[in-house]
Amino acid sequence: MIQRENLYPKKADLTKSKTFSARGRKNLVTIDNLAVPGRDPLSDWDHPEIQAVADSIREARSHQRPVIWFMGAHVIKCGLSRYIIELMRRGIITHVGGNGAVSIHDFELAYLGGTSEYVPRAIEDGSFGMWEETGAFMNEAIKEGFAQGMGYGASLAWYMDKHPEQFPYRDDSVIYQAYSLGIPATFHIGIGSDIIHQHPAADFAALGGASGIDFAIFTHSVSQLEGGVYLNFGSAVTGAEVFLKALAISRNQGYQVKGLTTANFDIIPLGDYRSDVGQDHFHYYYRPRKNVVNRPTSLGGRGYYIMGNHLDTIPKLYSLLTGGPQGKREGE
């Protein structure tokens, strides 16, 4: 029989952590060095199947089918926010998803004009991630938004809208621009995985609850994905696992969700990624191979794996979707 005291192990007091102002912090990514669609030249990178992905996206949107864009934080850290914003403005992306780190880097750009601290030194002295403004603002936003029934992404957008003076760079916020355009931006967190969970103000019930609402929003978008496209950029765990679970729920509830296109963008060489791979090979444990590219399209459709750096793949895809090497609108 379990002793009662064994059910209550010792725990750290998370409210005792010290925080530091992010003002004046050195940032690796700033508003000034964000890439600019239509201005920055394309690299000579190419891929034999990226045109097929672009064609599938065009076909989906021509029939008013969804295009879900899921990403890991390095898309923002590569300075590519404006590409996503422009694709939303053009009506190409209909839903944006990401892990918690995506929301943090986007939020920091909006209020601070910079993001991405230098981690190796900060982890040594305990200052890593202990940013007062980031943790205080985001936790306040999520707690207040969740109390009103909002999801994680909507809570952050609402907070930016409510406090415009605090967010001078929100024009370059994927979150803010998504909700301004009526496009959901959902964030799918793991408790303890994000720096705002280190902050004394963290309310884990609100964090989990708000992300749970976002999962329901994301699942609704996936349920409508028949004939649509799911894109996953560099999210090797969250983007693969959340999508598969949302797809399972959708089909469980009677949505067919067949004939979709999926594409995973990452830098890991997979070789013949459509072939069967056994548990004795490490590729078996790379979740997007199965959960993005192959399993979801077993009822029809096509899955793709596009290997390359985000700095190459996203501008190239943007160019193919918007009509020319400089990303100009057709007819301009």
C-alpha cells in the first residue's frame, strides 16, 4: 500500500527564481535583420519536389481548401516572420501552428524588437530565460485571456491589441497579424519546456488550459483538411505528434480527411523517405517521416520531405507561390 506522504514528494518553490530585464539584452535576431520578401535575393538551392508542393498549395487554395503552416522556433530565429505574414495576407496560409518557443520569439520581437539570447553563457550563471518582461507579459496575457475563454494564441494577440504602446513592432508579429487577418495561430506547449514557465508568475493551469483550447482549434482546422495541405517546418516532435492526434480525433468523429498533401521541411537526410524502415534504423524514430509524410496520406494524397535550411526552403516556396524569383505578385 502506498503511504500518503509518498504521494507528496518535495518540490521546488518556483516563485523564488530571480528575473532580469530583457531591455538592453544582446539579441541574435532583431527587427532590423529580418528577411524581406521581394527584396532579398534567392539562393541557388533547389529541390526536385518543391514545385509539386507549391502546386498542391495552389490547387488547394483554388478550391478554398485549408493550408496549415506548423513550425518550430527556428523559423522565427532565422528572421523569416515576414514571409509567413505575407503568405497570410495573400490568403495562402489559413492556419498557423507552433510550439511554445515560437510564441516566445514572436512575442519578444513584437515588444522588444529582438529575440534569441546567447544561451551557452547564460545557462552557466542561471540567467538563461529569466527575462522579466517576457515572462510577466506573456503569463499575464495567457492568464487573462484564458479566464475569458481564449486560447493561447488568441490571448497573446488580444494582449498586444490591448496594450499597443508596449508592442511597437507588432506589425512584424506573426501572432498579431494572424488574428488581425482572422487566421488562428495556435500554440502547443509542453509544461516546463519554455522559458516563461521559469518565471515566478507562471500559472500552469492557465498555460495548460489555454494550450488545450488551441489544440481544439487546431483539431477543427485539421478536420477540414480534405483536399488541403499540411506543412511542417522543423518541428520534429510537436508538429508531428499534435498533427497525428488531431487527425485521429477528426477521423474518429466522422471527418474523412482524405486526399490531403503533407510536406515536412527539415535538414536531416532521410534518403528514400517513402520506403518502409524498421525499428533497427534510427530513421524509424524521426517522427515526421511517419506522422507527417507517410501515415496521414495512406487514404489518398501525397506526402513529401523537403530537405534544406529554412533560409533556403521558405523563400523558395514563397517565390513559387507568389509568381517569380523576387516574390512579386503576379501582374506587378
